[in-house]
Amino acid sequence: MARFRKKFNLFDIFNYVFLFLMGIITLYPFLYVLTISLVPQGVYLKGGLFLYPTEISLEAYKVVFNDRFVYSALMSSVIITVAGTALNLILTSMAAYVLSKNDLKGNKIIMRLFIFTMYFSGGMIPSYLLMNQLHLIDTYWAVILSGTVSTYYILVMRTFFANLPASMEEAALIDGASDITVLVKIILPLSKPVLAALGLFFAVGHWNSYFTPMIYLNSRNKWTLQIVLREILFETTSSIKGDMDGVASEGIKVVAPLRMATVIVSIIPIALVYPLLQKHFVKGVLIGAVKA
Amino acid sequence: MYLKSDILKGVTSMPALTSEKKLSTANGIYKTQKSNILKYIWKKRFLYLILSFPLLYILIFYYIPMYGTIISFLNYIPGQSIFESEWIGFKNFEMIFQSRLFIGALRNTLIISSYRLIFSFPVPIITALLLNEVFNKYYKKGIQTVIVFPHFVSWVIIGGIILSFLSASDGLVNQILVSLGHEKISFLTEPKYFRLILVFSGIWKEFGMSSVIYLAAVSSVDVSLYEAAIIDGANRWQQTRYITLPEIKETIVIIFILALSGILNAGLDQVLVLLNPMVSDVGETLDTYVYKVGLTSGKFSLSTAMGLFKSAVGFFLIITSNAFIKRINGKSLF
């Protein structure tokens, strides 16, 4: 930046150090959790660990990976995330595309219908009662269909579509393409960046959601990863079967390394996807921020 | 060369299709106008078809529940149909305002939101300003990457992390306390710590992401303003104070107003994960209480009344804040 002089003064030292501390504060808790997950229970109880595992044991991870319950929870989360994100993208882009056509009659009124949902909503109970009426309680659909269409994201996509050059569309229409063909063959390929960015937001949202799956999924075998994780963390016993002390038991007493191993396993998908998120997310944030 | 779209535009601006059409009683002209509308719809049928799906979605999943809030005026008993329930007017609302627990939840919500506004609002701004002063773009990007990460992690996971530090039996903080000769403290079940835990874990999770947003605003400041200031001999602090801050003031104010309008939202997932009976006096928020009364106790009418109260106040707040922002910005947010 042209505004910087080349000299590096005391403030800069403080700044770099301060920001470094911010980074450490952010990362250290993860490191600590990882450490605990890798030690044997006995070593943990002795205490004194805080930076690295003094003795490594994969016992906790073995229990986690051998557990059927964790796998079914993982499956649930994957199903909901994939289906939910797909529906999110499809419906959002449908709305955004048509609503970006300012000359379409009725668009203004329909846009107002969408925007009103940002100001006011029915609330928790009426939504639950609706799902009940639709006989969707205790099905994945209740979770997948909650929040599929969010007007805020429609607006983001709509801005994007509106900024695409109109010439390609017009050329196609002259050549006799129908509106659907235009959408599928021209607009969508051009929209890959915004679809990728929003797709990632949606996916992360589904993966991390706790409340919505919790209220709609009653059967334990449908519980998502977050629900199971919460149970493991905050209850003293859980449905995890396996043994940590060489003794098989039905519902073992959940101990810290086991808890932390489950936490780490839950973080791994997010961590893997994070580089992608970084790339698209910052772009998405900039689009949103510029709007504001 | 005439583009098809120009021709289409010509068609749509014909008097017959615009809202200023003069309706004539002569059947011939009236029929032409009606069939022009139908022709238009048929011509654009795919667009309307495409729009119909998301439209149907919001009609079902947003507007029907909106109508459903009517049960807060009824004595709705699960199993009955809405139309059979008796009308009891504002009785539910009277009840909730006389309920100690509801008032407590309302109070907790306002206090927690206020703490968040006071403590967590400045942090991302300061971080963004500091990041802006970093020469080395790799260091800048690196720090950003690190501090943004917790935003993507779920509250359940963060709850687990909090547990590993603050657990009464073997949390790291208690290990340290014990080694220093103090007694263990059960942080998570102590009322006096609960709100602070909520607020500070919230800061830890979100300050990185928020600072990136402010950084975008800071980066969009015109560089030539700085160059002019440097020529006039301004040092970096003066540049920050007289250029950066005023330029991003608008952004800050807008975000603050929006945050203020969300004051009734104290965080649902976060509170639900950490809430326990020992701290419910200080920690029960509107959302968690609505959940408790509605879905755990099954008192649908009552909890819908609470929800309607929250939505109505929220609606009023966001309309008001939108008006404020309009005045500042010259245009509306949406």
C-alpha cells in the first residue's frame, strides 16, 4: 500500500505480536482438545497436560470409529447436508433468476412477499405444528425443508444475476431458446462462483445445525452428528458402546479423551473443507459487505 | 438492428398491458385486454413456472406458520383442529406477562444482548484496524485464516471445547487452580459466570469473521485520501483517526443498528448447548424458554404467544432500524 513508509517501528512490533496472540488464542483450544483425545485415560487423570500428549493412545478414536451409533449419526448429517444444500441452491437460484428480471410483470409484488419473510416469521411452534400436520415429524424431510429458501440469499444471487451481461441471454432468445434453456445452458454455467460460495455456506449451516434436527428427529437412529455429540459431551453415560478399560459394557462411562476424540472427529470434515471455504467465503463476504 | 428484447419491450409497454389501461365496457376491447394478459403469461410461462416453486415454498413454510400464530389467541389443545379451539383473546398474553419465568427470560435476553453489544462489538473493529496496518500480506492473510476458523465450527463442538477448559472435575482451568492451591470452581453451573461464558465464547467464535467484514470496508477506502494525507505529513495514527475511521463510520453505524434490532436474539444453539438447571435463572433466554414451554411442556398456545410477542417486537425493531439506516445512507437496506 502506498500509505506505508518503509520503516518498521515499535507499534508494528506490538501489532504483529498482538495479532499473533489472537491467533494463538484461537488455535490453542483446538490443540488442547486434540492433545487430550490422544492420551490414555489414566494419563489424563493424572493431570498436568496442556500442550502435547505425553503418551499417545488411539484408544479413544478406536471406540469412536467402531461405534455404530456414531456412523448412523454421520450418515444422518451427510444425508441432511447433501439434500438440504441441493434444495437450497435449486430453489434459491430459481427465485433469484426470475426475480432478477425487472421487467417481468408481478415481480414487484412477489418480491415484496419474499422480503416480508425477512421481517416477520411465524416462530418455532407454528412451524413445528405445520411439520406435524404434514406428517413430517421424525423424518429427515422436516430438517431438510426447514429454511430451504432464505430471502437474504435470494437477494445475493439476484444481484449476481442482474450483473451478468444481458447480451448472451438476448442472443440466445433471438436464436429461439426457451427461458428454461437460457437458465440451464447459459446462466448456470456462468454462476459457478456464486453457487459454489452459497453452496458452501448452506452446507456448513446444515452440518452444524443442532436445534432444528433436535426438535424434529425423535428416533435415536436418525439423530445427526451434532445431537449425538452433545449427548456425549454433557451426559455422563451415552449410547456409545465399546470399552476403554478393556471391559466391554453396554453404555460406558464417557471420559474426557473419548469426548475429545468425538469432538475432533466432528471437526475433521469442516477442517478438510476449510481451504475451499476460505477461497469462496471471502468472496461471498465481500459481495455481501459491499451490498451493506 | 432490432433485438427481440426491444420488440418485447415494445409489446409490454402497450397500453393494453400496463396498469393504466382504460377499461371499456365494449366487450371487444375488454376481451383484447384480458387475452393480452393471458398471452403474456403464456409467453413467459416458463419464468412463472420456475418462480412458482420457491413461491410455493414460502407460502407453505413461511406464511402458513404466520397464520398459525393465531393460536396464541386461542385455547389450542393438541389434537384438536384450530377451528374448534375457543377464542380467548389476549388471555395468553396476560399470562405470560405475569409469569416470573417469562419476565426473567426476557430480562436475561436483554442483558446478554447488551453485554454482547458492549463487549463484542468493538473487538472486530479494532482487529480490522490492526490487520490493516500489517505490511506483510502473507502474515495478514495467515492471521485472517486462523481467526476466521471458529466461525465455521458448530456450537456443540465449541461447547465441548469449553467443557475441556471449564469442567468442574478436570477442566484445564481447574487443574491450574488446584495446582496453585485454590479450590475447584464449577464454572458452568455457577450463575455468576454463565453470562460471561456466553459472551466471551461468542466473541472467540465470531470476532474473526466479523473483522474480515470490517476489513473489507477498510480496504475500500480510497487510497488517494491516504496519499494526500501522507504528503501533508500525517503519521499512521493520524491517518487512521482522520481518514479510516470517518470513512468506515457509516458501515459501523449500520452494523450497530442492525445488531441493536436483533436485541431479542440472544443465541439459540449456543445457549441451548450450555444451559443447565443450575443457571437457568440467569441463562434462560426467550428462545430457549419458548422451546421449553412449547415443545417440552406442550403448551402450544402459551409459547406461541411468547413467540408472537418476540416476532412482533422484532418486526417493529427492524422496521425502525431500517428507517434510521435509510436516513443515514440515503437508501434502504433491502
